[in-house]
Amino acid sequence: MGGEVPFTTSDQVYPGNPQFNRLYQFAYIRYNVHENIRILKKGYATHAMSRVKLGLPETFIYTTDIRLRVADINYGGHMDNNAVLSLVHEARVRFLESHGYSELDVDGVGVIMVDAVIQYKSEAFYGQTLTFEVAVDGMSRIGCDIFYRITDRDSGHEVARAKTGIAFLDYDTRKPKRMPEGFRSLFAAEES
């Protein structure tokens, strides 16, 4: 299927020459686009790029509304893609606070985000109020997944779905910790 062009960060290709590095990265992207088209023409795949599909739990245990600010809007006039992660963070903080926790203190240990998935469903605009529904699922020894269904408060139209994986961490020692039993017992019933 052709040779692989290794992707490296710009300063790994040619330190001190940002113009060359941008050209290299463009060439890499162009090569992959053409390679994907070639693969399609040969019938090796049915599509060149797969999409994330995030399933959600049936039950959500917390809801909060957040109004979109100017800072959440991009040059296209709609909610910026990176704003979703920031808004999800705000919803997670509110969710934890509703149970007497903070990200630095869940029964004596902190939480750290270890992964994130976002599936965009529709646009949202400045001044719109979004409803964030929150669920906890996928509990393990040291972490869990927090799911978010994001909808327009007035119409109920789905705007996005998200999942953030969190792990429990002792911020003093920088070592993972077991999920506190209080947290586990609070949400374990919701998971089943």
C-alpha cells in the first residue's frame, strides 16, 4: 500500500526552520489524503475516515445549565470545538460540588482527567443555554468514566456528547490512588 511517511513534530524535522517544517507537515497531510483516495479506488476500504460514535448510559444523575459566553464562540459564529471540553469541565466541577467534593478532594484524594471523547451533533450559538446531563459509569479500581449529554435547554435538541475518563490521584505524591469507597458506593448503584 505504499511507504509510510513518518510524522514528527515540527522541531524534529528541521530545528530552526519553521517554514520548512510547515511545508513538511503539509506534504505529510497531502500524502495521506492521496493515499486514502488510492485505497478507496482499490476497494480496500469503504470510507477514508471513521467517525467517533459515543454511546450514552440510560440514566443521568445530575443536570446543570450553562449559558454560552462570547469566549465560547469561534470565527464561524458558533460554539468553538475546544469550548466543549471547557464547558464539560465546568459541568464536572458542579457535579462534584453537588456531592460535597472538589477535583482536589474526593474523600482525601484528587481526580485527574486521563482521556476525553467528544461527538459533535449540532451547532450552538452565543447566549444559548445548554443543559449538561451527567452520568458515572465504567468504574474501575482507580477511576471511572463521566458521561455528558449536552442539549439546548429550550428545544431539547442534542448539541454534543462527551465522556471524560478520570483517575484518582494523590497530588502530593503524584501517584494513583484507589477510588474512595464513599465515591464508589455513591455511584455504584447508578451504574447497574
